[in-house]
Amino acid sequence: MAGWTKIQTNQPLTHKLAQVKHIIEGKLPQEPTQNSAAVAVRLIEVDEDSAGQRLDNFLMRHLKGVPKTHVYRIIRSGEVRVNKGRCQADTRVEMGDMVRLPPVRISDKVQEKAERPAPAREFPVLFEDDHLIALDKPAGVAVHGGSGVSFGVIEQLRQARPQAKFLELVHRLDRETSGILLVAKKRSALTKLQDQFRERETGKTYLALVNGAWPVNKKVIDTPLHKYLQADGERRVRVTTVDDPDAMRALTLVKVRSHFAPRAMQGLPAMSLLEVTIKTGRTHQIRVHLSSQGHAIAGDDKYGDFDLNKRLPKQGLKRMFLHAWRLQFNHPATQERIELHSPLPVELADFVA
């Protein structure tokens, strides 16, 4: 007969029943699935690079691996304090503030992921000084981790530059879009550059190859967009009308750079290379706007011509033809107007050569 397992008399009845159930089924009680070693209470002094940051964003930088829902929960419960006082998620921390971080527990799975850093990687640099970096992002690399992607440009860059105290994305590019991406090296630079993007003071121009002959006189697309989720949870965008309560105004300017005649032998239609300048920064704005005009971007797997997309790889185009070519902005420290260019990647240049 198997040995007996002693049940302590001072244990709660529910715990005793659970142990009896394990004995009857021939199982031993399992270890808890959460990391037993919770991080102790910490007091963190806000430094110059974090001054002006929202409290929730500040916490997420210091509580790696802790779910956002839990971060907001400990703020609401009052466990997080700024200078010993209660605070809100949108509280702005200032230099010298003392932020109390309570003990938190995370699952073993999350802990393991947090301890497995992104591989260090540098990216081609178009411009860099003490305030910002302009990178030439390759296609196929996400700008940050999330949505099924473990890491992106910013996580890899931080690993490659461990001495950097502050590195944050100024804006975003789709994973399959290549070209100019700004990273701030100071919080003051981040806020000033993001203000410029928000106030439409930057000039963002992309190169896009679309199917069909784009009309030379079609220079403005001013059609609102609606963002939604598909049944599988994937994000999508469609054009809508101004009376849609969820409509977001989107303004796109188009200039034809080149027209290409059909290549019947290769099964390719007439195509147009466009310079596309966006005055608003909506999700998938260029892709949806061009597609809505009947001229989808070549290789676009979400809004494109899927029949054409099947033929493109055989002709040498194995990615979406969308490239962040030119970016204009005012330098966050000197206010000098900066204009940067990223040449077409070889795989795109060769296709239209």
C-alpha cells in the first residue's frame, strides 16, 4: 500500500479537500505556477530622461514583463505612490520625484520571456547626434515587439547600445515598410518631435508602386478611414464616410514619378511609381487610400491585388513596394529644418529598373 500523506489539522477545509483529491487520484499537489519570488518594494527617483513622462509609461519601463492590466490595477489601488501621494495613470512624473513600486508577481512563462532579451542589432544610420537617430529600417522587421512579435527595432537597438540611457521610437512604420525611422535619445527630443508629427509639421513622403496607370491629375485623396478588428482579432482599416461616428480624417497627396507599360510576357499590368505624402498619420493610410482608388500597392498582402501578388515573386518582387523615402522635420534642439532621404532598397530599385 502506498504511504500516507499527512494533512495538517490547522489547514483550511478547502485545502484539505484538495489534498485528499490529489491522493485519491494518485497525484501530488502541484507547485504554484507563479514566480514565488516577488520583487520587493522599490523607490525609484525620476531622472532627467524620464521627466515629463506619463506614470503608466514610466512603470512599464521599470516593471518588465508585468501585464498592462496589472500595471493599471496597482495604480488604481494606490499601491503606486509618487512622493508618498496617490496618483493617476496620466500623472506626469518630474525630475527628482520618488516613485514607489510595490512587489509584483509574474508567471514563470512571462519571467522566462523577460529574461530572454532580444538579439542586439544595429541598423543603418542616416543621421545621428546627441538628440536623435534616423535609422534606415529594412522591410520585414517590426519597429517594436507585440502582436505575436517578440521584439523589434527598438528592443534590438537597446541591446546593441546598453550604455544608452534613453531610446524611444518617435513614430511607427509597418513591418513590411522600409525606410526612415526616428528614435529619440532624450525625452525632450521625443516630446518635441512627437508634437511635430501630431501638429502635421513634418513632411513624410513614401515611394509606392501601384498597379494600373495612376491619373496624373489625381493629386489629393481626402477620404476618412475607419479602423476595426476582424473576427480573428487582426486589425484592419477601410474607407468610410464623414457621417461615420468612428471616421478619422485622412489626407494623402499623390505625385506620379513614373509610368510603366504592361509586361505581357511576365504577366504584369501597367504600373505606376508614386511619391505619396501623408498629412495625417492614420494606420495603413497609404495602403487603404491607394487601394480604394483601384490602384493597390504591389505586394500588399492585406489590401492588394491578390492575383497579381502571386505573380510578383517570380518577377523578383518578394515584398510590399512601400518605402519611407523622405522625412522633413525641425531639429528638436536647434529648430533647424532637417531633410533626410533613404534610397530605394536594392530589391525595389531592381524591380523598376
